[in-house]
Amino acid sequence: MTVRLDGKPVAEATDRRTRDAIRDRPGAPTPTLASVHRDVDSPFRFYVRRQRSAAESLGIAFREVSLGPDDPPAALRDRMRSLDDDPSVHAVLLEHPLPDPLDFFAAISSVRPEKDVDGVGAANLGRLVAQRPTHIPAVARAAVAIAQHYRLPIEGVPVTVVGRSETVGLPLALCLAARRTGMNATVTLAHSRTTDLARALAGATTIFSCVGRPGFLDRSVVPEGAAVIDVGLSSVPDPAARGGSRAVGDADAVSLDGWAGALTPVPGGVGPVTVAELMSATVRARDLQAATGGSS
Ligand code: NAP
């Protein structure tokens, strides 16, 4: 039997802690998250809607900052600078990837690390490598939170992360390999140049898939009994679905059913936990700035 690793109870537990953290500081400024995104239809827009509704339900102020479809790099730079300078904004999230000539990494790295709430700027990634992070990407925290909630073996055992982007797979691999109780995993990092994926996955007790290719992981490569945390999120056409498309993960759920030991569903797995982790990090960002005198 393949156990379904539902994200909902994990997200609810994170939200409870976030509410407590807000309640514990009644006189503190309202935690405020600014989400910067292009004013075009993109998968990120769906994520922004989820951010807004999560923020509103938790008492976090949410500001959308739109970039025009033809905004030049200087306009992005100015927006990031003004959010960085604004003491009422505690957390800044920037859509990625951004099209050329906009430089996502340069833009997010221009924000102070306490406000880079998704931990993807140069300072926070460097701190993650040095194991002194300010913020860790919400998606990496979410994948780890699910593994911990369902008590999947991590400590000392072989796990494989598939996908090595600087915003998802690589930080997740660093988290899993960190010298920290509950982590200390023996991590294999696979990617598009991996010559034998089945071999990279063989022996893994847990597989974290961060690729973005629908149905890519099936029983031809996943070892029997392994747990699969499906971080991948793609949209596929489906005339029967509202809006004509539906969200799918990297895992071929039909092939893995009865084969994998456990699997996160898509939707309803890593996605809701990522949003909950982002909200939690926003409150932490406010508290960090209050502690360093950088908040209003
Ligand atoms: P990305 O930048 O496109 O990176 C994809 C990674 O997959 C790359 O490292 C790539 O390898 C690797 N890859 C591509 N084809 C492969 C193959 N055939 N075999 C092995 N590895 C392969 O994407 P991303 O931004 O990291 O996002 C990854 C997925 O996570 C996407 O589906 C995204 O939507 C999803 N995501 C989900 C959440 C959530 O909350 N659930 C949050 C963020 C992202 P190379 O490095 O060699 O190119």
C-alpha cells in the first residue's frame, strides 16, 4: 500500500505556530509581505492568490507589487530598493523565473537578507551553505516539514534529491545534508545530466523530486518501498477541469500506486505547506527586523 502524505495537517500545524507567534507579540507591527510579480498571466499568479488568502486568514498584511510586462531592469531595481527601504515591509518575495533582461538573482540579492523571506538571495544562500541561515526557501522547508511530520527516515540514511536549481533542489539538498539533528542525510543530487537516474535513486529511502516534468518519476526508476516527496508542479491541459488545466506533479501516481512506500499528492501535498512556511517566515522576518532595529 502506498501511504498518502497529505500536506494539509502539516500546513495546519505550521499555521497554528504562526498564529501563536503573532498573538505572542500584540504590540508589534503587523507582519507585512510584499509579493512582486509580473502583471501577466503566469503560474506564479496562482501562487500569489494562495499567498494572499493565506496571509489574510492569518492576520498578515499582503501587498502585491506589479511589474509591467515591458518594465526594464531599472524599474525592477527601483521597486526592490523602495521595498528594502520601507520599514513597514518586513518580507519581500519576487517571482521567478523572470524573463531576460530582468535578473532575478541580482534583484533579490539587493534586498537585505532579513527581508529576503524565501532565502534565495546571495547572502541567504551563502548562509545556508555556512549553516547560519536567516531564511531558507519555503519550498525546501515544506518538503522537510512533510518528511518530519510523517517520520520518514532522514538522519544518516540515503536520500536523493532530483533537480538542482538554486531556488528549489539545491537548497533542499543542503538542508537535508545539514549538520543538524533530524537532518544529516546522505544526499545524492540528481539532475538532467545524470546518466543513470535509476541508479541515483537506488537505495534511497526518500526521494525528493524537484524537476517540473509531469509523470517523470515512475516505477521504472523509483525503488520499491521508497517514499516520494513530489515538489514538482506543472499545469497540464484538461478540458474537464475548471479553467481547462490542472496541476500535476513529477510523480506518475498511477504507476507508483502500490509500489512507492508513500507519496505526496499534487495538488494537496508540498504546495499548501510551502505557502504556510512562507507565512511563518514573514512573521520571523518581522521579529528579526524588530530585534535588529530595522522595523517600524
Ligand atoms: P528548474 O529551475 O526548471 O529546475 C529543474 C531541475 O530539474 C534542474 O535542476 C534540471 O537539471 C532538473 N531536470 C530537468 N530534467 C531532468 C531530467 N530529465 N532528469 C533529472 N533532472 C532533470 O525548476 P525549479 O524552479 O527548480 O522548480 C522545480 C519544480 O518545483 C517545478 O515544477 C516548480 O513548479 C516546482 N515548485 C513547486 C513548489 C511548491 O510549492 N510545490 C514551489 C517551487 C517550485 P539541470 O540543472 O541539469 O538543468
